Amino acid sequence: MSKGPPTVSSNNGSSASSKRKKGEKNKKNNQRSIGELLVLPYLSKFPIPSDATASDPKILKDYFGFLMAYGGLQDVSKSGPSFLKEQKPAFTTTLVNTRVLPLYSLSFCPPYLVAAASWVLGELASCLPEEMSADIYSSLLKALAMPDKEDTSCYPVRVAAAGAIAGLLENEYLPPEWLPLLQVVISRIGNEDEENIILFQLLNSIVEAGNENTAIHIPHIISSLVDVISKSIHPRVEPWPHVVVRGFEALAVMAQSWENFMLEEVEQNDSSEKKASGQGAIARALSALLQQAWLTVPLEAEASPPASCIDHSSTLLRSIILSVTGSSVIVELKLSELLLVWADMISDWHAWEESEDMAVFDCIKEVVSLHSKYGLESFIVRQIPPAPAPPVPQRSIIEAISVFVSEAILQYPSATWRAFSCVHILLHVPKYSSETEGVRLSLAAVFCRAAFSHLKGVRSKPPSLWKPLLLAIASCYLCHPDTVEAILEKEGDGGFATWASAMAFACTHSSEVGLSAKSEIKLMVMTLLKMTERLLGVGNPSGGLLRDCFTSLIKTSIQLKELDEEMEEENDEESEDYDNDDEDEDDDEIEIDDEESESEHEETEEQFLERYAQAASALENGTVEEGDAEDQEVEIELGSLEEADEQKMVLSLIERYHHVLIKGQALSPELVSSFINAFPDSTSFFHQYM
């Protein structure tokens, strides 16, 4: 060996490799045998304490070492799976039944042993049999509820039990009953801040794992938690204490779980009275909490509520909004006042985090929807408070929200899709009067500048990144075309022509841009209609930009008409299938589809690594798609454009300008033929030029 590596033939090398692998295998088997022959018997000689031996310090110390050893055996090492996980299930069952659970039934047991036993149960979470759930949860529940004993704190016992229960829930190891567990957790919250943080985390795990089993208790739980959290809120303190942050997080998790539960209840036509009473209780409790956090700040010149928990607060605010059934509820819950404070806070929000800001965008949509239904004070124009109130910023709710959205477009690439969706909602869903149209104009100007600035930065990147920005500018253009054209031209570099050409490209290369949703295509048609009409007014019918816009308008109109026809056919087929199919056959088909979908979504390690390698390469090359796939599938709320009959508007434009458009733009015969097939009423306009 000292002379260097051996020089042998490939066959010998293969043989040596084979022998080495075989030896390694035998070595592992020998190690396992040693563990079974020596380690387990050695640990089993230490007896479990009993009421008779509970005062023997040696037995207690030895048993503590036994628990630490078994917990350590479950740790996963780099060399392979844990030792206990490789044992037969019967071994783990016997171990827990005979060597761990009896400890919890002792009349007196040192807290440190109970804490260690709870830790062992948590470590064994991945290999515990389901039939032991009742005994295990009964024992852990006893530890979780263990009170302090005179001068001895049982905090470590409760923390270990909380961690063990959370670990079991993560491994889909569910308790036989949920209510006792919830009662113990809620009863313990409010004693100490450090323990409250642990219990809030456990409560999140319980609610997420329990689904409908825990959702029915959420209205009562939220009311109880609000009382506890409110005691730790100090409006002048920034940031909020950690326990308050964890409390808001737990409330947000429960609010979302309740919403999901109610959606399922509505689909199953269950009692709406239960929904109304539960939602009302939740809304009143959450409103009281946010009022304390936001509206109790002294009205001083520079005073403002702390911007803590923006994401969770937005979830809570959205939950309150969903409970509104009339204008009187808005007044009762002080929603207008809360929304003013919330809007001002998000307008100054710069700590962009994708997971956190999701709730803000969702809340924006619900706020606009609420205003459309019932009307909100200071939503479009800020109401001036009567004297002698101190001066306040005159920015309305929608103006403050627009600052957040425009900053998201500029500073937060992965929020581009969510921001564009909000752009269209803010511009086209609310009803603007002649007195408030100036507000919409200012919003359109702000959004247009932000979207075009971002668009210039991605012009050299894949067209799929353009779509949300093009559509955002299109939403602004439909409101105030003069203002948008002026802004784009002021940006330089042929701003308006650049955007219009990109719009035409998106329509003629829809597959590359990803233009597929009906709402997106309709928005494109409406925008191209307005652009074409305005370009005709310039008096340059032979211009290349007009030709591109009109050609794209024809193609997109055909695409929209075909999409309408396909959707009608699918609806007819679905209704026929629903009437004719047997329920049993439907169940079988659903089971088969579920199995197929599960098999289709199973990802191997190689596929996982390849997908992440592609994502890393795209990120390095600057071609990564902006936003989540789920965001891109969200349907645009057309608002005031919903009732527009774009087909009649297209035909009307051609009727008025066909002598200029058709003759001057030299449309291909194939495109004309396709348009006539889609719109037979256009035959007379095109016939004289064919």
C-alpha cells in the first residue's frame, strides 16, 4: 500500500468492489445484531420506577438514562435510518406499553422523568401504532395539564408534552377526541408568556390537523384568546411582544380554518344559522382586538399604531369583513375606522415577504367587494373630521391601498400577478362618480408609471413575464387613455408605441405570452378596440402601429368567440353527464381519477433534483417566471367591463371605419375568412374588399 494504489484488471477491480460491498453489508448486519444482542438487553435491565421505588435516587437516575438512550436511538443519523425505526412495530408497541406509559400512572413521579418520557414519545412519533392513540394522548394530556408543585416548576414537563403532541400530529397520528386536548391548551394559555408561545404553536398544529373536528370550537376559542392577547398589547410599544405576535398568528390560522369549514358547510347545505352566529362571534372578538391595537393610540401629531403583524392582522380584518351582512354591522364593528388605519399601515410597508404579504392582497379584494355592496366611509374620498379634532392625513382608503400596490409592482417581482389583479379591481370594481373620477385618474397614473417602469426592465426577458404588466397598463388605459398615453410618452423610448406593439405581439403570440383566460382575452379586446379607435382619430390609417393593433383585434376577437363557444359546449356536456350518470359509477370514476392523479403527481428524487436545477438555472439567467402558478390562474374580476358587449363593439368599429380599416390594412384572406365564420354579420363589410 505504501508503494501506491494497486494496478489490477477491471475484472479484479469489479470483484474487489463486490467483495467490499458485501463486506460492508455484512458489517451493517453485524452492527444491527450487536444492537439487538447487547444494547437492548442492557437497557432493559434498568427497571421502571414504581410507587414503591419512587424515592430511590439510583432507580430514578438509571431510568432517566434509559429514557435518554431510547430517545437517542430514534435520532436519524447521516449513515442511515434510526435504529428503532428498523425494529418491528411490535417491539415499539411493547416498549411504549411496558417501559414508558406506566410512568404516567404513578402517584408521584419526578417532573424531569415525565418530561423525558414525553420527549421519547415525541421522538417515536414516526413509528407508533395507531391503536395506541388513546393511551398515548391520555398520558401526554396529563403531562400537558401538570400544575407546578410547590417550589418545583413543571414548565419543562408541559413543554415536552406540547412538543410530543405536535410531533404526533405532524405524523398524522390523531387523537381519539379533540375537545379534551383543546380544553387543556386553552386553559393553560395566559399563565406565562414563554409557555403561551409554546401553546400557541401547539394550537396552530391542532387546528390545522383537526380540520372540521376542531373548527366547530373556533368561535369560543377565539373569544377566549382575544381576552388573553389583549392583556399583552401595548399600543405605544413597537414591535409587539413575541407572545402577541404568536397570538395573532394563532388567530389567523383559526380564522382561515373557520372560513374553510364554513365553505364546506355551505356546499353541504348545512344550517346557515350556525354559520351566522359563529362568524358574528368571531368578528366581534377580532374587531375588539384590532380596535385596542389600532384605535387606542393617542391622537397626537406623530402618533401611529405599530406596524406589527401586518400579515396576520390582514387575515383577521378579512375575517371580520366576511361577517358583514349589512351597513349596520359595518358601524357596529367600526370597520371604516379600522380600514383607514390598516390602509395607512400597508402604504408604509416595505418589509416585503412573499408568505406574509399574501394576506394583504386577499384583504384588498374583500375591502373593495365590501365597498361595492354597502359603501364605506372615506373609501374613495377621506372624510374630514369635525373640529376640534387634530389634523389628519387626507388620504382615503383606496389611495393608501394604491401606494402599497404600486410599490409591490416596482419592488416585489413575485407579487406582480397579485398586484395586477388588485390594479384592475381598484380601477373597475368601485363605482366612481363625476366628483370622484379624479381619484381614479390619479390611481391610473400611479399604476401606469409603476407597471411601465417594470415592463422596461423585463422587455429582454421571456414574453410570459410581460403579461401582468401589459394587462395592468391596459386596465389604466381603459379608464383614462389620454393620461396613460401622456405618461408613456413622457417615459421616453417610444413609450406608447412600445406598449402598444407589445400588446399586439401578446395577442398574436398568445401561447408564448400565456394569454388564455377569458377575462384576460376580453380585457385585451377592449383595450385594442380603444387603441384602434384612437389611432384612427390621428388620421394616419396606413401606419404600422394601427395595422398591428387592428390585426391583433381581429385575431383576439376570433379567439374570444371560439372560447365562448367551447365553454357553452362544455357546460352543455356537463349538464347532460350530470343528468345521465349513475351515482355509483360517478364514485368509481372519482376513485380512479384520484388514484391516477396521485400517481401522476408522485415525484422521484431525480425529477425533484432536475426541477430544482432548472429553477436555479432560470434564476441565474434571469428568466424565472414572476409570481406563483396559482396567482396566474386567478380569474380577473372585470367589474364595470363585465356587461360590455365586445362583439357588438368590434362590429360597430368595423362598420364605421371599414372603408379605411379593411382596405388600408391588407388583412390576409385566411384571417378575413376566419372572422366571417366567427361573426357572420361582418360579411357585408368584408365582401366588397375580398
